[in-house]
Amino acid sequence: MSTIAKQNYRGVYHFSPKEKWMNDPNGMVYFEGEYHLFFQHHPGGMTMGAMHWGHAVSKDLVTWEELPIALAPDELGMIFSGSAVVDWNNTTGFFEGKPGLVAIFTHHLDMPEGKPAIQRQSLAYSKDNGRTWTKYEGNPVLEHDTFIDFRDPKVFWNQDTNQWVMIVACGQTVCLYHSPDLINWTYASEFGNGIGSHDGVWECPDLFPLAIDGDHSNTKWVMLVSIGADPAFVEGSRTQYFTGDFDGEVFTPDEDSIKVRWIDYGRDNYAGVSWSDIPAEDGRRLFIGWMSNWMYANKTPAEEFRGAMTIARELQLESRQGEIFLVQKPVQELESARVQVLSVKAATVQEINTLLKEIHLESYEIIAEFTRGKSVGFKVRVGADSQTIIGINGETEELYVDRMASGQHDFHEHFVGHHSAKLEALDESNDLRIFVDRSSVEAFSNGGQAVITDLIFPGLESKGIAVFAENENDLLISLDIYELTSSAEQDKN
């Protein structure tokens, strides 16, 4: 039996490293037909340690090829989180003849005798599609005299101002800088005082424009800010978002964006940011997050590796009853991994469960539609003494995931829980789309307005599926179940 089958926790269609520790996604950039995913990586251990940038590439956002480590620690410190861009016009002077990749990252240098670490922003560049990297000899390119936490630079080219923009985490705020060449940076503004959640240190920001309801003449800027886990904050690390306007230097939030709004109401979608340089003809804003939580990340069950990413998602802005929401939709490329197992229409819960008794799966997708106001859900990864419950409460109009009995959970007292997300501005019917893998569930409802991502650690034999409702004669409008695989998984088998 292979190690993967034995441990049962490496996702079939989620990226995880071949071995050792992984956390935040870094440097996501699209270039010459490849989606690059760099990531925080400790190749020497199963918990956070001497951080490097690991590296993987994909042509379809489903099957990933892990490449050699891209960036390793040096005399300036460890390689913390950051971003990557294509320098199309050679603004840096690093390239001749054709564009190349530039990584912008935090150098983290631990200091002796209990003194605060030093965090500074640095550059590296690649002339061979990210396979090898040269660190800029003038590193660091940006320092700050007072911020102890000064990290996670996300950089993009602003066409309106014809300059590079950096958003960087600064403790309990973010700061914005601009530059003509990625090397010389000028301070522009600070955002975050008295706004949003401050239950932990601010980390891994992102800033980008999105069309509202697909109308490109009507756009808003979206800012993502992750919140690190504080011991007093039992929900652990999470990611919030703001909408507003950006003039190239100052981000001005919408009035209704000042309240706390989470991108995900589960516990295991953290430090997510978007891909840079997606072609204009594609036009999507693509996102991926680290599927864990700092509250228990170092303690989750693991063999050989620890850490995985969420599925890739498209971010969109939708207006509903006068309010703008950030919605997430699984990327369409995931459909290429489908093998249909069940498809029914206008069937009762009892009829469906009769069919489900014959179905046993580890990694799959459920798509269901049912009448608004009905309480309907699914029990997934069901075993002799474990199950994860995912459903919609028709009375409270909430999506929820219950992992109270999902499998192993004794590694942390707050891992078990019932997590919910309010459904806003519902249609006449409810939609529920669930991605189940060997150690995770990702639930989307209301067109992606309500999202919950949670880790689970069921036993090897936990492959049952069941549907439930208030009455076994309640009808589902439709139900489709697909087994999900990938070319890499097929190769192993």
C-alpha cells in the first residue's frame, strides 16, 4: 500500500508539497501558459521553521507539478511571503529582449537576545520561466524604521498611474507604496486604523479592481487582509475583505465595507491572494488560500507532509439589495476532473438515499438545488463513528458545516465546531455545491456568496454519503455527484 493511501490525508485534487511543511501561497503569477504557485516551505521539518519559497506549476489549476525550491534563506534572513509579477517592459533593467518574472518578498532576519526580528522587502528575478532565480544585489529595496511587523508585499502594475503599487502588512494596518521600477519605492498612504477586524496581526494583503455584476464600466477595488491567530480569538486566523475606491495612492473604503466581512466563514482558508498577470482575454481574478489555521496548523495529523491549498476560485463582485458582496466560484477547470456518479431530478430524500447506499467515495463534488425555506443537507465521509455534516438551515437561512464528529480532532480543543454563514438576498431556490477530498470540505451556496472551508481527518473507511431533510419525502430539484480525480492521481493508480 502506498504512503498516500495509508495516511489518507493528501488531497486528490488539492495541492500539497511532496514532503515537509507548507503554509501561505506566494508569488502567484501566470506566464507563458503556466500558473505559478510559490509557497512558504520548510524543507527541513513538519512545522514552520527556516522558511523558503517552494514552487509548483500548473496548466489547468487542477494538476500541479512541484519544482525545485525557488528561494532559500541567505545573510539577510529567511524568505517570508510575497508576490511575483511579469516585468513586461523591463522597468527593472533585469531583462533584455523579452519579459521575465520578478519576485517581491520579505526578508525576515531573527535577532539575538530577544530583540525584534527585522523584516525588509527584497527582489529576485528569473529569466527562464521561474526555474532559476537571481537575488537582486541591492537587496533590500524597502525598509521601515518603526514597524516590527512589515511583511507580505503584494505588487501590481497600475495602468492608470503608470507605476508599480505595493500593499504591505504593517502590524495592525497596511501601507501603500509606489515605484517606477520595483526598486525605488515612495510611501503613499496607510489604511486600517479603526476599521475591520483587529483580532490578530494583519497579514498577506491584496488589492485589485473588479467589475460589479460583470459591468466593466462599473468597478470597485477589493482589498483582502488576513488576520493572524490570537490566543484569545477562538476562531483563529481568517481573511477579511473591504470594497472601495483607489486613486493610485489612497484606498477609500465604501461605507458598508467598514464592518467586518469575512471571505470565508470556515476555519481553514487563510493568507489567500490572487494571481497576477492573468491575460486580458481571460479576464478572471483567480484566488487560492492556505487550507489551515494558525490556531492548530502545527498540530494537524500528518505523515511526510503538512499543509494544502484550497481549490482555485474565481472572485467576483455582485450587488444584492443595494449591497456589494465578494463571491467565490470554483474555477471551471475543475470540471475536467469530473467523472459523473449520480444525476437525478425531482427525487425525494428517501429515493436518493437508496441510490447513495451503493456509492462510496473519498474525493468528489456534490451539486444540489432545492426549494428555498427547506432545511436540506448532506453527510459526507461517513464511517462507523465519523461524519461531516454540510447543509442549509431553511429557517435561519444559513449555510453550515458541522465537523463535531468528522474524525481525528483531539490535537486541538477548538478544532471541533459548527461553522455557519448567512445567506444574503436569496433566490426562490437554494443551491449547494460541495467539494469533498481526503481531508477537507469546501461548501459554496447562494452563488458563492456564502463559503465555508474546513479541514477534516476521517478514517480510511469513511466513504459513505447521505442526504437529509426535515421529511424524507421532501423533493430535491436536482442532484449531481461527480468523483474528482487528476491526471497525477491517475498516474499513481
